[in-house]
Amino acid sequence: MDNSSGVGVLDKAALVLSALESGPATLAGLVAATGLARPTAHRLAVALEHHRMVARDMQGRFILGPRLAELAAAAGEDRLLATAGPVLTHLRDVTGESAQLYRRQGDMRICVAAAERLSGLRDTVPVGSTLTMKAGSSAQILMAWEEPERLHRGLQGARFTATALSGVRRRGWAQSIGEREPGVASVSAPVRGPSNRVVAAVSVSGPIERLTRHPGRMHAQAIIDAAGRLSEALRRTGG
């Protein structure tokens, strides 16, 4: 084998996974693609299936398994967080407001990164805070591009409407004025992964007195730019 690491069983397992990258394969197909002996190919594919790195399709053919997608998502999250710090700091400096990054987690959203204002009233959302998906501009962003059924479910009891989310999709940003918390306004934009799926929301928030009742007019462009930088970083690293 050209790409030998010196650990034979791992090299052979990597051959199996690489063969499945181009699509489903029967055992005979795996043997042909890898050059492995039939019993070896079978033993490795079944062992990888046990670890969910390989699975079977409806025809019983071997395919790449769900564990690989989980690992890829975790790697993508690490890259997102690694890039988020400087981008949020720049956004805070440009807008003069606290900046946050949110990801959806089930029926809630979690603040995974933040850059606080350096002085004056701090509208703090600590990293790790879990907030509702029923109100707030970042909730609108994380909901707006969902599949219709999940969107319909998520709108039940929400402070925003399907019409509002239609406007969010058209504009590419969302705003909220006292929606989640009285006296607080926010503006958010989507961060997209390589497949163009929305994976996070970038947000700035502050008191309505500073952000006014039209916060998007003031800050939408800066937030769209920040979200674009994060999306570009995820595309560059393939996560």
C-alpha cells in the first residue's frame, strides 16, 4: 500500500472508508475497490459498522455511517468557535454593542461565544446561556430557514410570525425590539456551513435607547459582514 502508516489494520480500514466515499458498495465492490481479500474486507466493514462509521442501505450495500457526520459536525463547531473570537470582537468594536454567537440546541438556543462592551451598561449574555427559540432576532435566524414542518412547530407560541420569517429570509437579517426582554433590541444574521445550511446566528444586542426601534437600519450591514466572515472561514476549512 502506498499510503502506509505502519499500522496495517488502520490502513485497511481507511481504504474501506475511502472506497465508500464515492457511494454505496456491495462486498464484491469493496473487494474490487480496495484490493483487499474478501474475508478481510468483510471483517473490516462489519467492525466499522459496529462503530457506526459504516452502515447499510435498503439494498444491504455498505455506505458511510452516521458517526462520520457527527465527527465532522464537531470539527466544524471547533472551527466556528476558533474563528468567532476575533470576528465578534471586531463586530463589538464597530457597533459599540455586545456581540454574541448562538447555535440551536433542540428547542433552545445556546450562546457559544460572546464579546462584551468594555464600558457602560453591559447587556450580558454569558457564554453557555440557554435562551428560548420563541423570541429574539437570533431565534428568528435559526428558525427562518428550517424545513416547513419544523418551522410550523417552532412558530407555535412564538413572538414572531411566519410572515416575519419570510421577511427575514428575503432581507438576510432579523431584528427584535423588546421581543425576548423588555427594553432590549437586537439584530442578527445567519452563519452558513459549506452546504449553505444555517449553522449559527451572529447577533448584537443592547438597550432600545441606543439601538433605537430600528436597530437593523443601524447595524444590519456590520452583522451581515461578520456572519459572512464566519461562513467563509467554515467554507475554507471544509467544516
